[in-house]
Amino acid sequence: MSFTSLTPRRFCSEPVGDKLVYELPGIGPVLGGRLQNKGIIRAQDVLGRFLVLNKDEWKFKNWLRDSCGANAKQQRDCYNCLREWTSNNL
């Protein structure tokens, strides 16, 4: 998959490391703040949830919606980025 936006391309080309949750594509300061209020501080926390849910698109998108109120586009952007990142790095 090739991304046209710089944010997903940059995210997928680097290690997750200590990136904050709002650095994930589809997750900005508002959704990131909601996730941080629930103790999900780092992008690796969301990546961990993605892996625990066995990369299942439906489950992950529902989790993201229920956790922070992400809309369909935000869910899709985050899911696609994490799918790409895992295919490149795991």
C-alpha cells in the first residue's frame, strides 16, 4: 500500500518507539487526548491492541470507535497504517 499523505508514510517508515498516540494517522489531539485519559498514552499501546485483536479490521475499528469516538475515516486511517506498519516490520 502506498500512502499519499506524509503522516502515514512517515509513521510506517520508522520504529514505533516512544511515539505518542496522537502521532498515529487518524488520531489527532482530540482523539489522542481521549485515549490518553483512558491510559493509552503511546502509539505502541494502540499497536498492542491491534495485535491482541489479531489485526481484525472490524474488531479494531469498533474498539477505536468505542474507546475514543473515532469516525469511520479516522478508524480506517489508523487501521490501514497499523496494518502497513506490521507488514513492514513484523
